[in-house]
Amino acid sequence: MFLGLDLGTSELKALLLNDEHQVLGTAHASLLVSHPHPLWSEQAPADWWAALEQVMQQLRKSHPVALARVRAIGLSGQMHGAVLLDDDRQVLRPAMLWNDGRSGAQCEQLTQALPELADISGNLAMPGFTAPKLMWVAQHEPEIFSRVACVLLPKDWLRLMLTGQAVSDMSDASGTLWLDVGQRQWSEVLLKATGMRVDQMPRLVEGSQASAPLLSTLAKAWGLQGEVIVAGGAGDNAASAVGMGLVKPGEGFVSLGTSGVVFVSGERFVPNPAKAVHAFCHALPARWHQMSVMLSAASAVTWACRQLGYADESALMADAATLDATRRTHAPLFLPYLNGERSPHNNPLACAGWLHLRSAHERADLAYAVVEGVSWGLKDGWLALDASKQPCEGLSLVGGGSRSPWWAQLLADVLEVPLRIHEGGATGGALGAARLGWLAVGGSVEQVCVQPPVQRVFEPQALEPAIAQRYSRFGEAYRRLYA
């Protein structure tokens, strides 16, 4: 048995997997995000641990026999967050999350001070990344910065609690702006440029390697028996790729999670900073990937549910799906930049909004506009990837938003690419984490990284010309407001 733990923004997921690729059990615990000031996004690491305790107790109650047979734990998690620890490994302040946008000025400073930044890190300086966050702390909270002995990413703080050791993996470390992504090691040049040192960084391992054993006290408390290895794990998107078996060059997926991602695996380090595309290490050795990221995807739909008074996302989707082609043509446009944007704009100050509203518009029109706007944003990201210029047999669709067949078909139409739904696609990160645990105790890539059965394929259908033209209007609206 293998246990996958996926620390997301809105919940922590746990998944039990056996060596026949059967998911025997799952558990979930909700998490809240704090926004104490505009552009700020924070969580208390203690809440992550409370959520982990909660899911482990759920699994111990529902699947005690399977839990006792766990040989390895894999970790997946939200990327870019900054957990600051002192010499005693105590948390110094709330963790700054991936969608925290306060460090825009520090990104500009870093870019000017280090012209070779993108060549080494594979990425532009963006407020979501970890390094600019530490620069912000140095300038605005100098007393706290002076006490920083170690910086950990969110899932790696959980690892510290699980094993007592500070370790990270290549894929998650790629999102810090401190990693030499081509060489797969910490860069002293990047660290020095942000006032940091190598000794403040965790030890690095590949995602499929063992990082440390689980503390025996925790194993006993949760009903695990014998030595349990904790794998290196991965950032959430690389873990999802492993969960879907998308590890060969050219294979990729679209993720409809809190953020929206288009991910394509590769065999080389190919940075493309000009289009705000991320070039990261994959979770497996000697493999990389490119990725475009929009900051508000399924989270924009959740936000719209609250504002428009829908009971849940399914109700919003059902209402939006009632629009015929004429109403879709005349629906408002929605810019989905609730938390700024990354690919391809790299603009933390971009804002969301409905445009071209008329008195004739109803709630369903606004609901449709939100889902369409997120889809246009993902098209922006897809076109920013060089892979989009090559023939594509299709992408997998993962994340909570993939549960809606209507949205899946709309997205296939918008991207003009077939989209596949796999079994377990909604829990790709946790499944991938469990698979990385399996690899860490001797499983082979060929044995472990297989693609789950395809449940359904959404073939792209030609959009009505008037609806297709809305993409041009969407892009023009951004340029008029922010370019």
C-alpha cells in the first residue's frame, strides 16, 4: 500500500493506493485562506497539520487494515509558498501562498539586478514565486527576516513534521526562483541576489527518491506498521502528471483546479520567459516540463457561485449550459483575473470583471461569461506554449473542474484539442503522490507511471464564428485595460 498526501489551497487530500493501481480509500479536510490586506494570501501551517491529523484519523477509522500495510508516503502540494522557520524550526509568520501578489516591486528589483535570472531559473520573476516573497519580508519585516534559518515550501513543511528533516524535491524547488533548473541544484547566484544562502535551503532529492523515514511516533499513532519511507514528492502539477502517467515528451494535461494549468512534459530544459511560461523540473530524474498558469480557474467559478447566489458550482454550470448560441454571442465578457495573472501576462495588478453588461442580461448570462472567460484564459496559456504549435493528439483533463462534462466540451472547443477524462482525474495530485511513494521503494517507471483508463473523450467542435470572435474581444479588453 502507498499513501498519497496532496496539500492544496482549499483542502488536503489523502489517497490509499495498492500495487494493482486500485484506489482503496480517500479522505479530505478543508482549509481556509486569509487575505488580511489587498494582494495578500496566507495560511497558517498549523492548519495544514490539523488537516493532516484529520485525514489520517478518517483513514484509520475507515481503512485500518490498508493503512497498516502502507510502505511509503508521497507528498504533493501547492507550489511557491514560503514557510519561514527560525533556528528552533518554529514558524515565524503565516505562510505566504502561491497567489500572494504583494511582491511586485521586488520582482522588478530582482529582474533589474540579475539579467540572467530567467536563463538560470527558467522563469520570469513573478510575485507568486518564493524568492520575491523573501525580498518583501527583508524590506517590510526585517526583524523576522533576520531570524530566518530555513525556508520550506508548504508540502515540505509537512515533511519536516512527518520526518524531522528539511528536504525538498526538484519540481517544487523549481518554483522558488532559487533553483538552477537545468542543473537541478540550488543556485548560489540566485540566492545571493535575494539575500539568501544555500544553508537556509532544504536538502534536494528527486521526486521519486526516498527523502526520510516517517517518525515512529507518528506511525504508531496512525496505525502504520514497520518502517515507512517518505518520498521526495512533487509540486501539485508535476504530481498530477505522474498520477495520469504523463511523463513522456509531448504528453500533457489541462488542470481545472483553484488555478488553471496547461502542462506539457519534455526531455530537455527549454525556458520560454518571453511568454511568461514556466520551465520546471519534472518529478522524475532527467525530465522537465513547460507549464502555463492562470491564477483563477475553478476558484473563479466558486467565487461567481457566491456572488450570483448559486447553491454550488454544479448549479452554476447547469444554468450556464442553458444558453443557446444567440445568447452566448451576446453574453457579457468576463476577465478572470481575480488574483492578477501569470501566463502570458505576468501582471499581478490585473483585475477581474464583467464587461458589456446590459439590462437584458440575466444571472445565467453572467454565469456563462465566467466559465467562458476562464476557458479563454487557458487558451491564452495554451497558445503561449511552444507545444501548441505542434500536432497534438490530445490532452488529459484533471482537477475538480473536470467533473463537468459541459465545461469539458466547451474547453475542448476553445482549445481545439481533444480532451481525455481518466479514472481518478479529479484526484491526480494525491494519486501522483502515492505513485511517487511507490517509486521510492522500488517500483519502476514502466510499472508505476501508467495512464489510468480513459472514461471519456471530448472531441473539439467548431465554435460558431460569432462566439469564436469573442476570444479576440477578450484579448482586446485586456490590452485596453492593462497593456
